[in-house]
Amino acid sequence: MINIFSILIGCASGNKPAPEDTQNSDICLQYPIVMAHGIGRNDTGKRMHPWGRIPEVLQEHGVKVYFGNTDAWGSIESNAESLKESIDKILEETEKEKVNIIAHSKGGIDSRYLIWKYDYGDRVASLTTISTPHRGCELADLLYSKKIIHTKRGRRRLETFGKLFGDDNPDIYTVSCQLTTENMEKFNDYVTIDERVYYQSIYVTMNHPSVDPIFSRSHKYIQGINGANDGLISEYSAKWGPNTLKIADNISHEQIIGHGGKKIPGMKIPNIYLDIIRGLGERGL
């Protein structure tokens, strides 16, 4: 039987504002970068940083990085509200008109909801989702199918587990429900693309369970249902929107955010993010 909890821990022209300060860098951005993490992560400094060394490397290249300050186990709605508050503060601080969001896993769903719910197409220039379960997560289906999580006892255990991540009000039960394939199908029906925003979906897959042993069993499980996946999110679910790109087939859901502890031959994860940001800059974003 798959240990679901351990797996879930492990997912130009006109009067434009001046470009971001990218001194000593080949990157020229119009708008600030905001990074939004996925489930089981926290960017408040209470736990291991959700992005590893990626923000540090970006800043070494002159890219100032901001964070969404969302909860590790917050619902889509509550995290979108937190992200909204963070973006409002960033825009006030930087005196910019918009931000570029780079979001991993569920952070991409939170960001999509933010743009739709608050009509933030005039405040979000772009949304880059990385290994995001746009069409749901097979492991969420598995978890939600267990009778125990629907009992009072089960929900109390989920709440206790969630508080280990620094959340004041973790809501793993709701998150598990929201990320099922059935509910994400409904989500996609009404949370539609905002034409003012540049969307791109980037994803990776594992070509073999040995790529990341932590996800070996979940990789096999998802492969049996929906084929290629990164150990947590299937290619089918991550590939969404008008601009999609598969980066590699030898990286796991955790490794793409700089975790996993295993070096990937011929590839440095922070360079992937530098390339993403260069691409945004070339688009005048």
C-alpha cells in the first residue's frame, strides 16, 4: 500500500515601467517575480525552504525574488487570498503595475484561481506553472476514496498532521477533495484563461522509478492509470493551456524545485528557472 502522506510531503513600446534591477545579469525583466509553492511546503521561514537554492541563484543573477506566503495545506480559496495580499504589497513596494508568477504544483492552481476570482489579469503579467495538477491528481483520488478521512477522527488526524508544517489552520481534507480529478474537471469549466495573462505550463516526468526512489511506488501507481508522470503529477494533468513544454524525462516532482538530494547529470535545476525568466524578459514581461 502506498504511504500517501509521505508521498504528499514529497509534491514593447509605450510608457512602460522601468525594468527590474538586474545589474550584472543578462536578464531584463519588466515586472517582479513571485514564487508560489505547492502542498507540504511553507515559505515563511518556519521550515525548509520550498525552492531550495533556486531563489539564491536567481538573486545572484540580479533577479529579486518575492514569495506568495501561502499555507502548506491551505485550500485553493484561502491560498489565493493570501497570494492576493502578497501581490498587492509587492506592487505597492516596487511601484510596478504587474507581477510574473512562477508556481509549482498546487501553487499553480492557487494562482489560476487568484487571477479568475479577483479579476487580476491587470495585475498578473504571466503565470508559469511547473508540474501543476491542472486536471487533478490520482493520489488525491486514492486518498479521498479512503473512508477513514471522512470520519471526525480521520479529519482530526489530518489537521494534526498539517500543523507540523507551520500552518495555523491546515485543511488537508478540503485540499484532498479539491485536487481530485472529478473536482478539477469542474474547476476547469469555470476558472478559465484570462486573455490579458501569458500562461505557460512546464512539466517533467520520470522515465524510471530509480530517478527518485521516494516516488518509486507512486510513479508506478500513476503510470498504471494515466501513463507518464513525475512521481506525483501525470503528464496528462500537467500539460495544460496554450503553451506547454516538457523539460526532461529524468526529473521528479521534488527534484524540479531543487530537492531530492540526487544530482542530475548534465543539468542544474536553478538554470531551468533562469531560462524561464529570460524567456519572460524577452517577451517584455
